[in-house]
Amino acid sequence: MSSSSLSATGRLPFHDSDLDVRKRVDDLLGQLTLDERIAMLHQHAPAVPRLGVAAFRTGAEALHGVSWLGVATAFPQAVGLGATWDEDLVRRVAEATSVELRAFHLHRPPAEGDSRTSLQAWAPVVNLLRDPRWGRNEEGYSEDPVHTARIAEAFCRGLAGDDPRFLRAAPVLKHFLAYNNEDDRCTTSSGVRPRVLHEYDLAAFRPVVESGAATGAMAAYNLVNGRPCHVSPLIEDELRRWAEPTGHELFVVSDAEAPSNLVDPEHYFDDHVESHAAALKAGIDSFTDHGLDSDTPVGRLREALERGLIDEIDIDRAVRRQLALRFRLGEFDPDLDPYAAIGPDVIDHPHHRVLAARAATESVVLLKNDGLLPLDKAAAPRVAVIGPLSDVLHEDWYSGTMPYQVTIAAGLEEAVGEVVRVSGDDRIALRSRTTGRLLGDTEFDVTEWGDDVVTLRSADTGRHLGAKDGSLVIEEERIKSWDVHETFWLEPVADDGDTVLLRNVLTGRYAAVDPADGRVNVTAETPEAAERWSRELVRDGAEEARAAAAAADLAVVVLGNHPLINGRETQDRTGTALPETQAALLRAVAEVRPATVLVVMSSYPYALDWADEHLPAVVWTSHGGQETGHALAAVLLGDAEPAGRLPQTWYRGDDDLPHPLDYDIIKAGWTYQYHRAAPLYPFGHGLSYTDFAYGDLRLSSEVVPQDGSLDVSVTVANTGARPGSEVVQVYARALGARYDAPRLRLVDFRKVRVGAGESEALTFRLPVERLAHWDVARGAFTVDPGDYEIVIARSAEDHVLVAPLTVTGENPTPRAVVDRHTRAVDFDDYSELVLVDATRATGDAVAPADPARPATLLFRSADLTGAVGVEVEVARVGGSGEGRLEFRLADRPLAVVDVPVTGDRYTWTTATAEFPERLDGVHDLWLTLHGDFRLAAFRLTSSHTAAE
């Protein structure tokens, strides 16, 4: 609402644009009643007409273009943007996205509620792509924290704009913290020990927050070390601490319905009043809960105040952060807002179409090329474009509605003339054994998406078969809904030839024929009650594809995933293999047409061992948005360089990946940093159509102090016949480290475009602190003195140049444990252990993963001099079985502590034991936990009095 429209309310200090914004916020906060302030804690904050304050809602989706609001420019998925390794391009994509978001805010009615479309953009996603099976893999940028932070900062800056006072949009980082699994995501706990926490998960968020580019964060659905992220002390202790030097506080929002999840299904609190109070005190400023129904969450918070669980200061703190953000977004200064004049014509603007094409092109990664690419367009090859993704583009959950779609087949046809288009899908008829009628009175084209899950599209209309409200319907042209009704299993009936049962994936129920009227419903609970369907093959998709390939000079086979089927929000993938039907299609085509290019269009990596061994060319793109076809055609035909590089490791099919819930990248061996087996395609990999040579690697100093910096210089020369792009990757590794160091760690990168026959000299400024690891003995980042290597590489496995580096400084001293509080989680190594919460509010502890098996902790190089006993902080609920904690050295036992029953997992007590003799020297100290109890900390004591 403009200042000029507030005459009825009078001019108040918060209207004064010349006044310091903090004073304006304080004034407006003081004008609000307690009820008005409490109401602002919900996502849909109501208007305050008496003050001229408009309604406000948090959150608009803007991950790779504006989504959920209608037609808008659709850019490549976030993982595709990550594959560009191009910060300037990503910033421009975010700028276009925020300009369109402003247009929706100013010129389009809201999708729901009374407030305008929010200018708080819930993007980017900063969660690291630790496990390629993660259902939301498409939303992240990379498996590496340095790469992710750099791309995320660029995206945030593009969203926010360059004005020193006002924001074009307010970027919110998702999802804090250690969120990388979908199955049971609201109840699973990510076990993150301190080294992994600080070196990996926090390391992606911290640079973005410290830079001032982010304005807020969203808490994640999961738990970390047994505590829900929405009540995590890390919100205040880390996130907000990082933001302090920027002069702006982070505005932290909940994820949808997550505050209610604290009671059900998490059962972390007994009632919603207590849980909402805890979330507010932990730092959640806005409650995205119960949709438009603000009465329920606001009522809970009001009751929390009445019960003394929160104070007005807690409410004011959160509201102040919201108001400060609203001032930065120009809400109270419309005449000064530099973005207020953005018109509706910017949505799907021609410049944005060009940018979408550029982003899609730059994200394409050439995984393998034996010389088939680029294709010779002048030879006018006959091209067969084959596969279930060859002539269709799919939107993911966070995609906008594409204004138009250029499929790969369409893009190639536009470039080379007519192409043959073959989906490779079987066409079948399903005939009822009871009535003899065809299901839906139509034939269906069947596409398999993995784990035998299929979609069935009517051959007559192209619409999908679905199950809604117990009935079979043929309605949807595209699949894009939270609940996907259009996926089925065709379950074979044993010993009955081509007879199948039709089972809906969403409901788990089978199709059955009503004997009264012959109608087909999806209501049968068991196979015995299901209708039998005769599956009649009308068209053999693989044979049609073989024929098309045999008649062509070249086959382009486009395989991959549907972003809303298998591997999506709420569902992780079960593996990394291509869907079997798709893999068989590829083999069939390659058998008759060796000149076959595999294009994988997917939200995540696949195990492409067979393709890599047998095909001359393999290309990957994410779901690249509206311009995907133009981008792929340009790259395949050589009109554009394959400039993308992989943002995550593509593992081999026989590589047994760690358990999805094993978040310890160090011990489990996740990502290029710690995975020992050779990958199929490594992090950072991507081929070019030209050749690059590296030389003249120089360090400004080969010996640097721990607090120093150095320059790393290298020359990149394009020795090929055409211009090209190269991503120069700088890695570091510690030699002979005293800790479990990464095999390699990215410390810097730069994307350069070099003309044919030209070279470019690059210099990277490298602070030595980038070589640091989290020292668990000291609770801080430390750069150990010693030998390191600086590696210039084309990928994490393709090392081009190596330079030695020596860091000088004081050697680390042994771990001090005598008369010193040592947290149990600050171990150096462990086995059979789970990380848990010490209290609901703060602190971590450890416990045996299985009380029937002992758990072990190792504390390396501990100075035990003078120790005569030990004190331990333990909690034990009770029940049968032992509770015993052993202390020992490598060659002898030291003591056994009998753990008393405390009655509750959060009720802690101190137990003690004496050693048989006074200890001396530096040793590795082992602790073994037997039974069902928790250990928070221990202290070796130097006096018998303390140990009694």
C-alpha cells in the first residue's frame, strides 16, 4: 500500500523513508497489538487496515523459474544449472526469474489467499547431492559444498538484485539441514558427526549466508542426530551467527506442515502448543502450517504464550525479522522501489527465451565421444529419434508451466530436416476376461519408468489412464500433481500366459469388474478379487525402433526419467539402473545401428555401464525446460560446444552404494571426496569438441604459514580447431594426514571460453584456510602443518598438473582429556553407533545402534597423563539388560562404569570409576558401550575424590 493512501491513518514514523529502517521497524512493531503480532507468525499474515499494512504471505517457488502460478519461463532443473559451472549465467537465470516473480506480484491475482504473490522466493536448494538416489536430486546443484555454495550465491544475487537498499526478491535457502532422503523423511534422522557437519553439510550454507546474498532459510523436514530440524539449535548457533556481520537477520520459515509434524508423526513433543513454542524459540519466524487456516497455528502460539512457554519477546523477535524483510522488499516505500515499474510483459519475454536456450545448452554434458559427435549436418543424415523422451518434455514439481515446448525430436528436425520419430513404447490392448471388452475402449501406449512402474496413454487421445475416487479415468494429458494417479503395475498371473492384473501404484488396489453393470473400478484389495486382463500386443515398440534405426544413418535414443514418477519428492529411487524396458530398447537399436547416440534426460545419474562400453557417444541433460530440443540439437550438431560438466559422481552399476541413511560421507565413502571405487563418470567430468592443454602451473609460494594465502597460476591453451569452454578445477589434498582426509577436495574453479589456438592465463587466490579440517579435539577448523598438493584437473579423476605445497606452523598437540569435558560425539572413529539428542533443546550424545551389540568410540592421541579415574554423563531409561561403559587402551583395560537407570532418555546423571593406576603419556583411548543407554560426555580425572 503506498504512503499516499495512508492519509486516513496519519503519518507515523514507520512511513518516513528517510528514517533508519531499524527505527521504522521498531515503530511499526510498537504500533501492532499483541494479537496482530501473533497473527503475523503464520505464513498468511493478515492485513492491518488501521495502519495501512497489507496482507503478506511467505513463499513463492522459484527454483528454476517461477512455478505454480501459470505460464512462466522454464529454465533447466537446478542440477542442470549446477552442471553449467557458470556463476554469471546462473545469476542471470535467477535475475530473469525474479523479474517474472515481480510481474506476478504486481499484475496477477494471487493463486490463493488475500495477499499478493510473495516476493520471498523459496530458492535455492543448498542440500548436497550426497546420494544420487535421493528423490529430490534434481533440486540441488552438486555433491560438493564449494561448488554448491558458489552456484547458490550467484542464484541468490540474481534473485535479490543489485540495489543497495531494496530487494527484487528475497532468496531463502532450502532445506536446513542434512536433508538427502525422501523415504520416511519426516521421521528419519540424519546422523551427522561434527566433522561431516562442519566440513560438508554446513559448508554449503555458510558461504552463502556470510556473503549476505541470502535473506532467509527454510528448516528441513528431517531430524539431525535425533532432533527435528525445526527445533535445532543450529538455527541460532550457526545460521544466524554467520549472518550477523551482514547487518541483516535471517528470516527463517518452516516447511509445509512441519510444525505439526513435531507431534505427529515425529512424536517429539506431547502437544502442538509445546511444539510450536519450541519451534519459535529455536528460531522459526513463520509457520507454514494448515494452509490458509491460520487460526489453528496462531491459536497454538497464543496458548503457548498463556501457558508461559513463550514470551512476548519471542513473538516480537520473529515479527521484527518479517517486518525488516518487508521493508527491504519495498512494501512501505512504493515510490522509491526501483522494481515497482516492472510490467506484465516480462513474463515469457523474448530475452528470457534466449536465456533459457543458453542455460539449457550450457548444461549439456558430453559423457563419451568416440568421434561420432558433432554430427555432420552438411551430409544430410537420415536421423531416427527414438525413445520415450524423444518427443516430449516433462515438468517437475517445481517447474513453471512451459509457454512452449521444443522437444529433442523437434529441435533436430528444425535443424536437419525431417526426422523419424519413434517412442519405442509397446502399444497394447487390455481385454477383460470377464466381459471381453477392451479397457477404456482403447489401446494404450505403455512406458516403463523403473521398478516395473508404467504409465498407459490412450492411443486415441494421448491422455493417461488414471485411478481417481475408485474409478478408472482417461483424463490427464500430462502428469503433474502431488498425488500421481496415473502409474500402474501390470502384474503377470502365474501360469496364465499373457494375463495380467492392473494395479494402481498410488492406492495399491487392483482393477475389478463390477458384476452388476460391468463397470471397471479400482477397488480390489487382493489379487484374488482382481480382474484378469488379456494383454494383447498391438505394436512392438522395440521392433518398430529397430526398423527405424536400420533405415536411418544415425539413431538418437533419448531415455531417462519422468520427474514425478519414481525418484521425486516423498520417494527415493531404489537403485541407479535404467528402467529395464528402456535399457532393452537401447540394446535393440544399437544392435542394428552402431552409430547410435544415447541422450539421457534425467533428474539424476544412471549407471550406464553398457552404454559406455558399446556406444560411440553418450550425452546427459537434465530436464532442461522449454528450450531443451534447441539446446540438444545445437550440441549434437556442433553449433554449440558441450560446455557442461557433471556436478555429481555417476557410479558404476556394480558399485554397492552405502545405505541411503548413512550420512557419514567419511566413513561410508560418499562423493568423489571419499568414494574409493573408480566411478563410471567422475565429478567434474565433461568432454569437449576441442582440445585443451594445461601448463605453467605456479604457486606464488611453495611454503606458506597456516594463516597465509597464495596465488595458484596456470595457463589453459585451446589446441583444437574450434573455440570451446573449459572448467578449470583446482583441488587440494593433504598428504600423510593424522585424520581421515578426503582423497581430494575442490577449492576453486573457473569456467573459461578460449578461442581456437588461443590461451588464457588464470590466477586463483587460495587462502590456506581452505585446506582446513574440523579438529574434533579443539572444536574448530584447523590447518595442520605439513605437506599438501594442489591439483589442476579436468575432473576429480583426470588430474593434469600437480604442485607440492608445504604449510608451516605449530604442530597439533595431543588431545587434552584430563580434567576436561570431552563430548562423546567428538570422537575420531566409531563403530555400531548412532548419534542422538542430549535434550530436546540442545546437545548431542551417542548410543549403541543396536543395544544387543557393543558400540565403540575411538579418541586418538589423547594425553592421559595424571588420570586416575573417569566421570561420565549418561542417561538410561531402564528395562532389562546391562548398561556398561568400558574404557581401555590398545593393550589393556582401564575401567568399567556401571550405568545407572535414570528413568528417561533426557534425565542425565554422572557415574564414575577409578583406574587401577595413575596413567601417563599419549595413547589412543577406546570406549565401548554395552546396552541401551546414552553417553553425552566424559572427563578423565586427576584426583580420586572426583572419581569416587
